[in-house]
Amino acid sequence: MLSLEAAQERAEALLQRARKAGADAADAVYSADASESIQVRLGKLEDVERSESEHIGLRVFIGTRSASIGSSDMGDAALDELAARAVAMARSAPEDPYAGLAPGDLLTRGPFPALDLEDAEEPSPQTLRAIAEAAEDAARAVPGVTNSEGGGASAGRGLFALATSHGFSGSYATTSRGLSASVVAGEGANMQRDYGWRSARHTADLPSPAEIGEIAGNRAVARLNPGKLKSGPMPVVFDPRVGGTLVGHLIGAMAGSSIARRSSFLLDRLGEQLFDSGVQVIEDPHLPRGLRSRPFDGEGLATARRALVEDGRITTWLLESASARQLGLQPTGHASRGHGGAPGASVSNLHLAAGTVSPQALMADITDGVYVTELIGHGVNGVTGDYSRGASGFRVVNGEKVGPVAEFTIAGNLLDMFAAMTPANDLEWFRPINVPTIRVDGLTIAGD
């Protein structure tokens, strides 16, 4: 894999080709990834995967006309052709008054923050296999576990470089480390599956294989002999491993492109009281070793810690330059880039601030409710906010989890759910979206 300096130089060289081919302005994105994963099952090696890829993308502008193109061929002749083809495509593209690079006066010039996103030690295939086996062994040792879907371990490294014709050039590297186990409890028609999984930038930030395995095994056993819920309204408590999806739906509706197209259930609600006054959603792109940390966004703008929801009110839309121009606003440093096309909008590390009560206290007054540990399906309407998803978890009676339940549906509307949301004090910190246990009253359950 290239060095950071070489990756940056490759993006800058493609820009020069674009200008030579006749582009008025351009930006280039280079990305590369290498990863290795080991999968074992029932103590035997089941799969070994090794992948490497690199890609370069070019976006050019001829006035207000633009085109994007990409390639994995890094040869000089291929890149010359890439630049010429992109310019030809742009000349025949329709005009777009909102297209263009980010405002030059908003570009970050560095120095970029040190985020500690690279682990200098790369685990060997033998090490990956050993920890995958240890995770599976720990899961299979849990009483009640009868079979295994396997243990896995992975390691990867990535590079990202961005250069623009109006003066930005930057790059950064990341590593990823993963560990998982998935097992089955019970027999015959009474079998249940669950898993344990963790990802981090550094191996040292992963829990032990034994902990991952025990989580997987205990979760699977706890799901045995599920009952059914009666239909009707009841309080719903979301486990932290699924509660982050509620914040994810909020973020999707805050994207500037959705607001500009008037296709978001949050339309015209900027600054409105959507949550309880104590609710805060914080974004921190400079979190050391964060899974989504980044020193700059996909257009070369600075990233910064901010409250996306403060005192229960949305403070901003998530704007890249095109949607910002369409809305008459400034871009917010949320641009993201893929292998091709114009930038979209995305967030970095998020957390829903912890509340003041424990999960036990949060559930104490629930006489009949449900604690959700798994959500199924994608029944969320981003235009209306209507919410309907399959789920499983545990019944809550008189403040206590009393037994597993499955095959029910949760329904409501996200605006009502946000207004009724209460977070506990058990905030977890190892996911891209970190949340505590969350209670939402008044949802409709469709069960028996």
C-alpha cells in the first residue's frame, strides 16, 4: 500500500491532468484498503480472506457543468484517458447552479489533529486464528450452547487522500480490528442464535476473546423458549446495541440533500423542541481512535465537535456544498466521498448523552412492557417518520425482565418517539453511534 505522501501526490497528479485536459476546476479522491479475516467453526479453520483494492476518483467542472469518473487502473495512460473522458462528459452534462467545489475561504489548511487512528502492530494470520478460536471456544463453553456459526477475527488498513484545484490537499490512514462469535442454543424447533462482536482501531481496545464468546453464548441461551406479546400500546426499552438506530434515523433525516428535496420528516423543524430539554446528541470527529474520526471532510473543510441536538432542539442540517447552496446556507463540514459521484453528507462519532437514572430505575414503573435486543427489517419512512420494525427481546413486568419474547412488531412515528424518549445513565462507548439504554412510551406492539 502507498504511503500517505504518495497517495496525496497521486491525487494531486490527477488534478494536473484534469486542468491540462481543460477543466475549470476539479477534485480528486484516492482510497486504498487492505484487509485479512479468519473464520473458524467448531474448532476448525473454515475461511481465510485477503483483499486489497485501490481506487481513484475525479470530479471536474466546466462552468456549472460537472462529471465524475473513477478507475482502479493507476497507469499513466489510463489516468490521462480518465481526465480527458471526465472533461468530455462534463461538457455535455446539464448545467447545475448548485454544483461546485467548497468555498475556498472555508477550506482547512492544517495542521490536522492527531487522532491516533493507526495501530502500528499488524496481527499475523496465526494470531487472528488463535483469537477467533478462543472467542468461539468461550461461546461454546456456555451451558446451553449446542452449536456454532463460528468465530472470526479481522485486521485491515485504509488510506484516504483528497486534493482540490483551489488549494486543498490532505490525507490520513486508518486501521481496523474486529472480533466476533456467533452460536446457537437449544435443539430442534427450540433453537436460538445470537452473537458477540466488537470493532476498534487498535487491537488493545478490543475486549478479550473470552469476553466476546461469553457475551455471544449468554445472549443465545437467554433467548430460549420465547413467548409472545399481546397487541396494544406499551412502553418499549431499547438495549444500547439497538438504540443507536433511533439516532441513525434522526441523522438520515437531517441530511441537507433530503431537506433540499423536501423529502424529510424533519422539514421546517430546525430549532424546534423535538426531544425533552435534557436530550443532547453530540458529534465528535476528533475522538482519539474513534471508528468514524476524521481530520477533514470529503470537500476539505474542517471537522469539529458539536451538538447536533442541544436541549432537545436540532441545531443544524448536515450540509455539503451543493445542498448548502440550494438552501442558501454554509456547508457544515459533513461532506463524505465514495469512489465516485458528488459528495454526500455523513457524520462522524456520535453519542446520545447519558441520562440521570439507571436502566433499572428507568424500567421500575413499567407494569407491562418490553425490552428490545434485536430489530428486524427496514420499515422506516424517511418522508413521514412512520416507524414499523420486527423485534425480539424480553418482556418487562413490574420493572423486571421476566423472559424472552419474539415475533412482534413495534410501530409508531419517529417524531412522537423522539418526544417520548428518555435515556438511562449507562452510556456505552465502543460503537460509531453510542447510546445508553433508551425508554420510549406509547409505542404500539403487534403480537398475538
